Amino acid sequence: MKTRILDGANMDIDLTSGDQTSWKQTKCPWNEEERTNTHKCAVKNISICKYFCGIQYLDNVMCCYPNKNTLVDNKQNK
């Protein structure tokens, strides 16, 4: 199967739904450490978390907390 990487997605991604979903949802490690529910992976039209490393099929969030995503940092420095 051939896949393409498409640039420029505008997404809302979070792990803050708690008991509001019918599926198991892992808690955000940053939110857990700070005992809050405010950090989100991606907020449409606003921001992407510095620890967000992408999505793995089908709906698994890749997170590098507590280390910043160096790929994001490198893009910003270019």
C-alpha cells in the first residue's frame, strides 16, 4: 500500500475527554503530572503541543513528554 504524507492538517487532538467517551483513553502525562486537564495535543487554528509527536494509525497519539519534540524545534529554527 502506498501512502502519502499530507502537509497542513488543521486538527483538534486531546486526551481530556475522561469518562465522556465509550472507548479507553490514556490520560495526557503532562496533565497528570500537573493535576490539570488543560493541555491539549493540537488545537485547531491555534497551537500544537511541544510534546506532540504525531498520530499512529488509527488514533494513537505519539507523545515525547517530558522531552520537547526536537523535530518541531528544528523546523522553527530554520
